[in-house]
Amino acid sequence: MPKSLSNVQRTLRYLEQQGYLTGIVERFNRYAGKYGIRQDLFGIFDLISIMPSAICGVQVCGGSDFKKHDEKILESEIAPEWLKAGGIIMLIGWRKTKLCRGSKAMRWNPRIKEYVL
């Protein structure tokens, strides 16, 4: 059985299918904390995506963490500066939903929130 994709890999694939050039900017710091931690670029971005009209910072999460990550972006000191500079911020949360009513088959679907000035 193939290994399931992480939410970051799922988002990377999704954005590339939309035609955007995307790269991972989140890094694992093994020296921080007892077991190491994942560190986002500027504390809020997991991915950077180049779109036709702008550059986009992307935060990725699971469906149940969406509100927590939304608050993280809204409370960030970097987010307003990023938006003033002409960037876009996207929050993409992934959750499994049924393909149709009564079905057992499931599909990963994104929930997307875009932040602009």
C-alpha cells in the first residue's frame, strides 16, 4: 500500500496542478527543543508560490487545525507587511470527505482562505 502524502506534499501537488511554481520553505530544526521542530518561513509560511499576478505565501494544515492557523496568520506581525508589499497569503486546510452521499469512498479536498489587502 502506498504511503499517504503529507498535507504539505498534497498542497504542493495541488498548486503545481493549478500551474503555479511552488517551493517548500518550511525546515526541520533538529537542535530546537527536545526532539526538534518544524520552522516556517517568517513563522507563517510553509510554501511560497509564484502566481501570474503575485507571489503567494502558503500556510498548510489539516482540516481540524484550520481555525488555529487562521488566528496565527491574523495575529502575525509579518502578514500585514507581506500584504502591503503586494503578496498574497493563502491558508489551505485538507480534510477527507465522502465522494457522494452514502458512499464509503473518501477523497482529500482543500479548504482555502485567501488574505489580501
